[in-house]
Amino acid sequence: MRPAIQRLMKGAGYGVFVAGLTLSLAACDNTIEPFPEEPDAFFSIHGVLNTNADTQFVRVTPIRQTFVLDAANPVGITVTSTATSSGERVVWQDSLITLEDGSPGHLFFAIMDVEGGVTYRLDVTREDGKTTTAETTIPNIPSPLVNQPIVVDTVIVDDTEEEVVEQQIILQGLNETPQRIAMNYRVAKSMLAPEEEIDIQYDPDNSTFGKLPVVVELTRDRRTIASRLGLAPNEKTIIFKGLELEIELWSVEWAVPTSGVNIQNGVGFFGAIGHFFPTWTLSSDVIRTVGYIPDKADD
Amino acid sequence: MLGEYGLAEGSVFDSCSFLQVAVDFFCVGSKRLHKKLAACDKILPLKLAPTSVTSARLCLMLGQFARHSLRFRLFIMMHTIRLRPWLTAALFVVSLSWTPFVTLSASAQNATLRGFVTAASDGQPLPGVNVVLRDDAGALFGASADNDGFFAISQVPAGAYTLTASFIGFTPYTEEVRLPEGEIVTRNIALEEAESELGEVVVETERETAGGAAVTAGLQTVRPSDIALIPAPDISGDLVNYLTALPGIISQGDRGGQLFIRGGEPTQNLVLLDGMLVYQPFHIVGFFSAFPSEIINAADVYAGGYGSRYGGRLSSVLDVSMRNGNKQRFAGAVSAAPFVSTARLEGPIVPGRLSLVASVRESVIEQGASQLIDEELPFTFGDAFGKLHAKLSESAQLSVSAISTHDTGRLGVDPLSDDPTAIREDEVSWHNLAIGTRFIFLPARLPIFAEILISNSQLENDLGPPGTPVRSTKAQRTSVGVNVTHYLRAMDFNWGLFLNSSTLESDLGGQFQNVETEEEFITEAGIFIEPEIRVGEDLRLQPGLRLQTFPSKGETFLEPRFRAIYTKGIHRLSAAGGLYHQEILGLNDRRDAGDVFTAWTSSPLGKVPEAWHGILGWRVSPFNWMDFSVEGFYKKMSNLFIPEWTAFPKFTTNIQQADGTAAGFDLRLEVRRSPIYALVSYGNSTVEYDAPIRALELLFGESSVQYSPPHDRRHQLSALVNYSNFGFDLSIRWQLGTGLPFNESLGFDRFILLDSLVNVVETPGDERVLYQRPYEGRLPAYHRLDISLERKFIFNRNTNMSVLAGLINAYDRRNLFYLDLFTLRRVDQLPLIPTFGLKLEFQ
């Protein structure tokens, strides 16, 4: 055997020995560290601020290192919200609740109204000062610009000509497609009958209503209302008492609700919902043209 | 002028390798080659043997063939997108046209000796036997027998020779043979077992790759005698037990039945048994597979860089040929051990011509090993194999093989149970069934070895509560193939055709939301060519090309392959590489280590997994009792499919695309000094995946992440020592592997999916594990010592009994199978298990 080969073989043998020894020493350790020594996430937050509610709720779960949910003990947890523009700070109250499945849960609540366009910061703090922070901005309140109703067509119904009336509402300052659009009508079957509220949903995904402006189909809605009241669709004895547009807007966090990008040192979901109800009036002439009878109060 | 072509005075024109001529022909065209040939002819009377003229003409013809081949390749490359099945038919015609073209030219004048080498005692083929022709002047011509025992020595000058066939353990066979000019002589050789061990006259051939360190360009051949060296819980060894001792082959542990070879996934391994596809051949307990060593003839293990004969898988090939039954007398064996019980029966149906071998194994773990360690081992498995082999004539053989396997088990703990040892109720089960026939024949007038393979393979895999699986998959493939080898003087020209029809059906139970699981019918047709060219004495080149088309998918792949082996003295350098695609693939959810459910489907999302392989190796045999080898490898993989990483691991997810690389090297040192055998190996490997992970982009602002998949074992060390003396056979194996990656956790919380107006006051939500970045943690290292001591008692000439005693995991290392992050319970691999076995053999 050539000397070079011998040297190489010797070197290889030495290398294998050293590698084996090193690996053997490393192999003695049989422990597993499934969690980081110094975690940087402390709480899981799930909650939504709602302009349509006077009490706000969030569920807070400490991030734990055991799978089994221990007895909920909210002692030592402080939750506060701060309106970042005004600096107004609210301390939330804690409540230990029993959930539908019988398990306990930490529910924090605050009696407060939230306003469109305002950013709220939620701080969840442990006794040792470790804090999870979440921020959400309530969607902006759109400013409605109400155009005059117009007759867009004339159709023959029961041998009678009927004008089709629509009204365009431009929602100024609206940046995203609403999650929900509905027309809320207040009507009565007769002058003596009680007032009823009837909601007619407009499909936000509909090509007409998914984009601005919103076109309110007054004549079509009157036929729908007649049907819901148990009247013939062409019945024109319904008393018209008023209307409003309902718009529901979701904050940006809803785009990917599992991301938790707006939560620092924690996980979960913290978002906001804005409900807005632009309202306006119709003249008696328009009400009659649509096929209603104006309420006495309007005459 | 001849010197320009390597024709020194007195040399044989054959050394003017046709490769060089062919290469010249590519470059300068036929006119110049004709001039060269004319020059050769002109000088021939003075310097060249007449037979060399034939060789020169052969060179010319091969050059023409090669040139046509090049044109054809260019055509294919230009029209790849529009290729349709008619092209396959055209290729078939073109390929057939090669047969007379190449072989007639090759057989025109020189003689060919060919045949099969078998053991006289039972008619078994003897792979690796050296067959040598020696003339009076001492010139040697040789070949070694392949796994069928077939050999061919072609382009031998006509004349008288002494034929010798030798193999360790057999009496050398010697015969005077006369090879008439232009004739093909078939000589089948039956070797008698030697009373005492005799030395073997070794003809060094590139094909011979048996032995622990004898890895050549990714190929290692495993013989039953290799497997017998490994300590095993069963008295009869198993191929998988040997494979897991090799560097570069990773198993998840001693349960699960999954092998990762040099960075590839288990479903990227092509496993063939007598040419039949076996989808999931490894049993649920990691010591066992569908290949008990008792019925194996040989197994070729390609860890990568395999030639164009193989395709349809991305990572590796395991090509197992099973034994034929004893053609002389009936023989059999029964054995019992705490893990399995085995029975084998073989014998002649028509003595000397038709034989049968049948083997049945059934696990007894729940009654055996489980009782020994007082631990629940809820696994059952078994396999049954049968093979009929008929010697139709001196030059034709027919075999029919069939295999059935079944596995059922419950892996992992139940996260919802208060009992820390409670086993999860979900059960995984799979069932393989394959049947196939193989017809091999040697045409009388052509130096050709041809085989026709027809097979049908099926797999059923279920996961869920027993009897009501929530996930299931069925895969079936019917395959027809023709493989042909033309034996020429300086080249073995291999080519083949194949036609596969697959049916795939899966119900994933919503596991992967973006994968359609309708029933699929996929047809695949193709062709391969793979000349094995000998350049001079030392160099062997094996360029290859594989064309496969999937008409129903509109996909066609052209895959170049290359293998090269250079042998000089005690050194052997080898290289291999190629392009590989996998249209039909298995989808796994590796987020759950206890889940070995595999859904078979055609490539989803319109992308076909692809890999480039590169291998470079060196092997040296400084003594005839020592081998050392080092081999480096690199795999670049793209369009892999992995579960989309999310922070919600227990939920359904999407399949997404990823790219990956695997790189590393193996070191092996083998010592064979009777009575000691030792094999030490070290494997180094790094596997990295690169995947766009939307969840991480949202969390960390990174559009993609590089991570090590859960089979990335960086270091492996294995030491095997076998000592045989005084009738005892002592085997000791120690294995060490550094820890596999796992997902670390931030902790647990209760998650409420707020994708709509959910009332957080009432909705309970679900417990959730919060994963860190994927696979950043490392499990503890794995190591284990296995010992076995075996003694054979020979009662008489026809009956013997073997007794085995051993220890599995001798120092009771707590090796982790996986950690359930929900419960933080660890599922360990098998503890110390004393094992014993008894085998009774008769013949």
C-alpha cells in the first residue's frame, strides 16, 4: 500500500474516531426543550370593539405551557384601553365566566362607546409588568350625500302604469366595501296599525351595491315590504313612516383574522366593527310615486 | 495518422474506441470518418487483426447511430411541449430498428459466450460470479454474472479458450470451449458448493458493488449474507434492518415504516420487487419490510443518480430480486421469535425446470414482545410471498411473483386522555398487493438479453377509528415493460420501453383543502436508452436518456442521466447525475410524526416535482480485506409539496409548493478478516426546504422561510462488528444519529376563530398549540446498541436448527419517536428488549 493511501486511511480513521467521540458526548443529552426559555408572548386576546354596543368585551387567556386549561384565575391581570387621539383611558373590569362547554374563561368588559375613525390601544398586563398590546382602528363614519329620487322606468302592472323610482346615496369618506348594507323601513299596514320595522338586505357583493354609490330601489323595496306584510305586491295602501340606510364596516384586521399582526407580545384577534345608519326623508310626492301613503305626521 | 486515433503500432484497433470515433463523427461528419476508416483499412494488413475491421465498421455504425440519436434528441428538445403518445410509438419503432442495426453488426464476425450461472445444489442464480475466458496466449476476457446469474462475453475472437467460473464458497468450474467465428455460444454453468472455502479468481467489474463499503456512484448491492451480519429481533434477517445501518438512510424510528434516503421523502423512493412496484413495502415496526433475507436474491440500492432504466421517483431506487425456488429438492424453514413467526417452503414442481418458493410471516408482537416489556405495542403486520420460476429452455426463463403485505397500528398517544399511556384510537393501516411476471430470453442468433415485465400493484391506506377511516387512499398500477441489452465488445447497449396505467383514488377527510381527490386515471408511456461504454481498460461511461409522457396530463419529460466509473488499481472513482421527475406522488402531513398516512395523487397545483442529482465518489481497496469509500452527493429539488405551515397544526390545511436541497457525504470503512467483519460508516447530510409561508409573512414580514424538514439528520454514525467462531455468530451494532428537527412551541392558548361575528362571551373556542418558526428545535440524539448471538446446530445433512439470543437497545436508551406538543408526552422507541429466536430448516 502506498504511503499516501496509508496516511489518508489513518486520517480518515482518526476523523471517524473524533466524529464518533464528539457525537457520542453530544448524544448523552436526552432532554427536550419545547418552549423558549424567555417567551415574548404573554396573552391571547380575542375581542371586537363595536360602535353598535355600549359595552365592549374581550376574552383574555394567559399563554401557558400546559395543554390542560387550568382553573381561570384572573388575579393580577389588568386590562386598559386608551383612545390614542384623546388619551382617554378606561380600565376594564374582569369577570370569570362559564362558557358553553362548561369551561371557565376570563372575560374583560368596559361600558363605553367607541367612535368611528378612532384608534384604541388595549393593554393587558401581568402582575410582573409583562404586557400584551393590541391596537385597532374603528372604521371611518362615511358622510352620506343623498341625491334626489328619480324615475328610471315605467312598467305596466295589472294594466296600470307604474313608475320605478330609485335614489342614489353617495357615501363620502368610505374606503372599503361594507360587510353589510341594508335599508331599514318604518311602515304600517294602515293608519291605525302599529308601526313595523322591515329590513331589506342589499347584497354587498352585488355588482351594483358592492361599490359606491348605493342605489336604493324604492319601488322594488315597496313590493318586498308588501309581501312581508302579507299584502299583494302591488298593494298601495301601506303607510310610509321613514327609512334609514344601515352600513356595517369591519376593521382591517378582519382581512386575515388569524394573523394577529396588530398584537404585540401576544396572539389572538382584536378588531373593530362600525355600524352606521345614515337617514334622510322623502317628500310626500315621492312617497306617493313610489306607491306608499304618506304618514299623517308628514302631511 | 493512426496515432491520432489511438492506434499505436501493434495495438488492437478495438482500442480505437468507437466512442472517440463517434465523437469525431459528431464533429466532422461522415465523410471524414470514412476517410479515417479507409486509412485504417489501408494499414490493416500490416498492423491490425482482421477482426478489428469489424470493430471499426461497428464504430462507424455506432457513430451513425449516435449521430441520429443526437438529432433525435434535438428534435425532442425542440418539440417537448407538443409531444404526444404518437411520439412514443415512433420511438418504439426507432428503438426496434436499433436491434438488428446494432446487434447484427456486433455479431457479424466475433464470437459471444453467454449463459446463466446457478448453484448446482438448488438451481439458484449466482450473481457476482466471475466468468473468464483465457486463450493459449494468456489473453483474458471476462464478465461477472448479474442478479439473474446471467453473463455475456461478447466480441471475443474466435478460437479455443479455457472457461473458468469462480465464486467464493463454490468449486471453480473449468471447461475447454471452442468459439466458432460469428457464433453465439450459450453455456449454462452450475457451480458445486465447495467442501472448504476456496479462493476466488476475481475479475474486477464495475457492476460488482456488493459489500458494506462498495458503494459506486450511489449504488450498493445488498446480498442476504450482508443482512445476516446485522443483529435483528428475528432470527431471519430483513433487508430494512441492513438499510437503516447505511449512512444517508434515515428512519423515523423503530415504528412507522418510513425511510428517507439522502434527503428524499419515503414516497420518493422507487421500490421494485422482481420488477413489480411495491408502494409501501416497509412494515409498521421498523425492523421489518416485505423483504425477509431468506427469500432475497439481491437488492440494488441506488441512493441517487440512478440510470435511465428507472424513473417516476425523485429520490432513490430499491430494486430487489427474489430467490427462485429450489429446483432439486424440497426445502423449508419455520422460525419463531417475539416479533414474528415465519414459514418458508420451496421445491421443484418439475425437477430441474419448474420450482416454487413461498414465504409467510406474521407478527406476534402483541403476544410476544409486548409481554416481554410489559408495554402496549398495538401493531400487527405480515407478508406473504410466492414465486414460480420456470426454466423454459437453455435460453428462456419465466417467473411469476406475487406479494401481499398488511400493516395495522396505532401510533402516538391520545392527547385527550387523562391516562398518560393511553394510545390514540386512530389507527393507520395499509395493504400492498402485487403480482407480476417476468420473461427473460436470449435470442439464438443475437447477443441480446431481453426481458418482458408485466405487473399489477395495488395499495390501500386508511387512517381513522378502526372500521370507519376518515382518510383513505387507493392506488393501483398496471405496468408493461421491455428491457433489452445488446452485448457488444466495448459497450452494453441497454434500451427499453414501458407503459404504465395508474388509478388513484383518495378521500382525505378535508386534510388538504386545495387538493382535488377525485378518481384519477393516468397513463404513462416512455422509452429509455442507456449504453454502458467501456473506454479502454479503466473507464466505463453510462450516458442515458429517458423520455416519459403522460398523455392525460399533457406532460412530457426528457431526462438526461449519466454514470461514470473509473477504476485504476486499488482506486475507483465514480460519478453520477441526472434529472428526475415524479408525476405520481404521495402526500403526507409531516406535522404529525405519528401520522404515516400517505395519499397518492397525481401532481397537484399543476406542478410536477423535479430533482437534479449529482454524486461523486472514491473507493479504495488498500488490501483485499479492506475497503474504504467516500461519496458526496447533492440533490436540488423543486416543486415539492408540503402542508402549508400554519399556527394551527391540528386543523386542516393546504398543500403548498416548496423547493429544497440535500447535500452531504458518506464515509465507509469495511474490514473483512476472518473471523471478524467490521463496518464503520459516517454520514453527513443537510436538508433544507425553502417555502413561501403566508402565515410567517404575516407574523414576521418574511415572504419565505428556509427550514430543515423533520427528516434532516445531520450526522449518522454506525459501527457493526461480526465475530464468527466455534460455531457461534456474534453481531454487535451501534448506531448514533443527531436529533431530528421539531417544531418548538410558544405555549398554549384558547383560540376563537373570529372570521365572522362570533360572540366571545359564549363561544368556548379550541385549545391551541402556538408554534414557533417551523422546525427550529432539535430532538435529542438517537443511539442504540443491538447485540445478537446465533448458533446453528446441524442434526444431519438435511436438518439443522438455529438458535438466536439477543438484546435490542441493549443499554435501554430512551430514544424519542416523537413529542406530542399538546400533552408534552414523549413517545419513545422500543426500550431494552431481550429477544430470542428458533429456526428449524430442512431440505
